[in-house]
Amino acid sequence: MITSVLVANRGEIACRVFRTCAGLGIRTVAVFSDADEHALHARVADTAVRLPGSTPAETYLRGEAIVKAALAAGADAVHPGYGFLSENAAFARAVTDAGLTWIGPPPEAIEAMASKTRAKELMGVEPLKDVTEADLPVLVKAAAGGGGRGMRIVRRLADLDTERDAARAEAASAFGDGEVFVEPYLEHGRHVEVQILADTHGTVWTLGTRDCSLQRRHQKVIEEAPAPGLSESLTAGLHSLAVRAARAVDYVGAGTVEFLVTGDRAHFLEMNTRLQVEHPVTEAVFGIDLVALQIGVAEGTALDPAPPRARGHAVEARLYAEDPANGWAPQTGRLHRVAVPDVRLDTGYTDGDTIGVHYDPLIAKAVAHAPTRAEALRKLAGALDRATLHGPPTNRDLLVRSLRHEEFASARMDTAFYDRHLAALTAPAPDPYAPLAAALADAAARSRFGGAWRNLPSQDQVKRYAVAGEETEVRYRFTRGGAEADGVRIVHTAPDLVVLETDGIRHRYDITRYGTDIHVNATRLTALPRFPDPTATHAPGSLLAPMPGTVVRVAAGLREGAQVEAGQPLLWLEAMKMEHRITAPVTGRLTALHATPGQQVTVGSLLAVVEAPR
């Protein structure tokens, strides 16, 4: 029997595994980097072991250090989570060679399937060798790992080498393996996968299908189970292919076989030899705990001959600290408050934690289960709409709008959903009265701490805020009857609550302040000084860092004085395990280049200046 489990991972998946272990009476061991010293997973484990360093290469990708930590902490088993070393056969072998139980598939199965190139060969699918114009578009893809990292769409043959180099660099950073391959890119397919679970006694379960078509940067955003709209024959065929893949490599444990579905045809993509991020939707539909079943299989327990019966529909949304309207740029900062009511919430953060620059910006996964798909979508959208999220910008509004979008609600989506609809889904729609509510709450707070409402008519009071990247100005005034503003009746004001009435309808605004950042219901505002700083400007054509990160490389031969074209890649930033390309904003001359490889930059750092012809 397993008595103590080390999770070779971080964040929400580590917390997720710990929760199941606690319910089974199993002691838990965390590993943490210096950047994660105060992270939730390090705090909730029974024991935590430091891995010196902050980058993945220094910490969570060092298999020998993790095995050493497990032995030092007295663990007798290792759960890999997902990402990092979860599909690394050498790591799995090192765990078992150390006398520890590996809660995952055999190393031989990982070797056969975790490399997507070898998996495709096993399933009779050949990657592209010599790419021609006729093959375009193609997808450059990391052979190891997942989560959208190390993937690039190539639409011009001239871009192939550059994108292949970028994919290699990103894959090596995320998974410690820079191998990539090229395959055809199908524009309008659906991403459908089958969850499997196999024991050491020859039983293989297929636990239904999942649809994961809503993706950004090849990383899933919204997932659901079962995949809607599939014919019975297609579903049966997918299940059969998944079992075939598992039996071909004597698979043991939890895994996922992924397909691209076009019409009624399925194209094999890969097999993930680990637990998936989206596993909670399968758990909800089948009423199971996949982590508990993984542990049981690792202990040698036999599965029942058939899995439980599926019931209802489940949908999961990944809540990220990112700005979808700005190239999905990851965001950092203190997460003051996170609460999503009435649904399952898997998270690696709690109130007051900081979202840093070293790892994925996933805050939480929100999961709703209901008797029907329509009810599950409504439940999750409503929960996210009512969520309290105080801190960096998030993709919450995008998730709510996606769940309520007619194309998604009618199950007509595909992997190009955000290519078609991102602009509309991210169009600013702030509450027009939120800035006024913030200003009135601020006035009420000041009156409470030494000021007073004036009892004589006054000139307009003016406050400036930044809302959704735009500056706005609000005006109100004090009269003998209290505060007044044009077009609205002010019913109640307090430092944390304002009630306004428009056209006979009352609107409640809950206000919370964190320095200059103000949250008014779901609207995030930043208070601006009344008179802008005239020195806080940059020359036209300035390229500013859109996020904190590291300059990983500068375009070959690029130097000050060079002529550049609009859209030309100039340099690359790495932030939160993803590479972000910085391009020339206009055609012109590079008059300044401040970025150098290895340089750490903060948001707003000046990277370069491109001067357009006059």
C-alpha cells in the first residue's frame, strides 16, 4: 500500500492530487522552486522540499533532484501530474530504479507514445519530411510534452525554418526536449479525445469523449464531456482506436488519445501518457476520482470489468491571468481575491498569492456539471459572471462570452473558433457607470476620514480612470440634497457600496480598492492622477515589453540603423513558459535597440525604437 506520495509538479495539479491523497489517508510531499516558496501547493502538503532555482530547467525538470527529494522526505510513490516530466520515460525509470512506485504508465509505454513522432508511426501515420508549397499550411509541433508549447502554424514556406527554431527553443525550455516534427494543419476540425484507464490485469476502460476545440495558441481554453454531436458509429470508432493504442503498448494507468475530427472522419493526433488538465469533466460525468483510480492501479488493484455509466454533461473553463485582446499576453501581480460560486474550482492559488513570471498563468479551472449540455453551459457562464476576481486582468469575460456564443451553444465550433470571433469576444464593454460608482465611493471614503459632504452647491468634481485600456473622465457635484450626476439618480453611497438608478432600475455596485486599482463589480479600473505626467511618454515607434519576461533572442543580424518592415520579427520574449514575438510596428529604420539575449525586462520596458520615414 502506498503511504506517502510526492507530486513532481506545482500549482493546481499538485493541490488536486494532494486533495485525493488526503481523502485516502496518504501523506503528501511537495517540491517547490525558489519562486514557489510561498505557493499554495508548498503550503498545503504535509512535507515540502526545496528545489534551488526558479526556472523550470533548474527545478521541476531536474529528475534526479526530484527523486532525491522523494527519498529524503520518506515518500514511497511519485505522481508526475501533467507537463514538466510527466511524459519523460527516463524520469519514470529513475523513480522505479530508486525503489519508488511510479503512479503512471510503464516507461516503455511512455517511450512508445509520449514522443508524438513514434506514436504516429505506431498508429500508421507518417509526419511530413520534405515540406513543399503544396503541403501548406503545416504545423510544427514538439515531439514531447503538450499544452500548446512548442507549436507553430506555418503558412509560408519562407517562414518554416524560423518557426521550427522557435518551436524547438520553446519545447526545450518547457519539456527539456527540443525535438519537433511537421504535420499537415487542418483548418476547421474539432479536437476530440478519449479518456482511457488501464490496469495491470488486462482491463482497459474507455471513459467517453471530450471536446476541446476552443483553443488559443494550441492550448485548450474550454473543454466538455461528452463531445457533442458525434454519431454513434464515430464514437464507437474513436473508442476502438483508443483501446487499440493502449493495448499496442501494454498501457497501464490514465491516458488520453487525441483526434482531429472533420465531418465523420477521425485523424489520430497523439496519445498523452498522463492525466490531462481537463480530466475533471470526465470525473463529473462518470462520478469517479481519476487520481484515486491512478493510485489504485499503481497498487495493483483490478478495475471492474466495465466503467460506471455516464450521466449528464460537464464543461470546464480555464481561468487565466492574461489579456486575450492583446495577443493573450500573460499578466502578473497579486491575486487579492478569487471566488467562483456554485461550481468545482481547482486552483493553485488562494487570496493574497502572487502570480509570477516563471510559470503558466493558469489561475484555476471552473467545472460545472448538469443533466444537459445547455444547463451545464448556463451554470458555468453564470458562475463565472458572478465570480470575484480581484487582481491582474483575466480572461473571465472571454470565457463568459464564449460559453454564451451561439456557435458554441449550438455545438458548431471548431479549432478556428477564436480566429473567427476573438475581436467580437474581446470588444470592450465596461459598465458605463462603474467609474462614477468608483468616484462616489472614493468621495464617501474621504468624507469618512476627515472630510465631509458639502451642504452647498459646488463645482463639478472630476476623476480620471483607466478602464479596459481606455481613459475615461467622470463628473459629479455636491448639492444640499447630496451628490448628483447627469443622467443618473444617486440612491446610496458608501466606501464599499454605491447604488445608482437609471430609468427606474437600481444597480448595485460593490467596490474594493487595492491601492490605485479599484474593482467595481466585475469591472477593473485604475485611478489616474488628475494631471498627467508630461514626461511619461515614449517616442513614436517605441516597442515596449508587453509583459515581464526574459529576452531569449534577437533576430539574426539586427542592429541599430537597420531597415525593417512592418510586422518583421525583431526579438522574442519568454514569459510563463511561452515565447512571445515582438515585431516592428511600422516600416522604417531601427534607431534604438536596448534588448539583449538573457536580459530580464518588466512591463513597459523600452526594447527598441523603429522610426517611420517622414
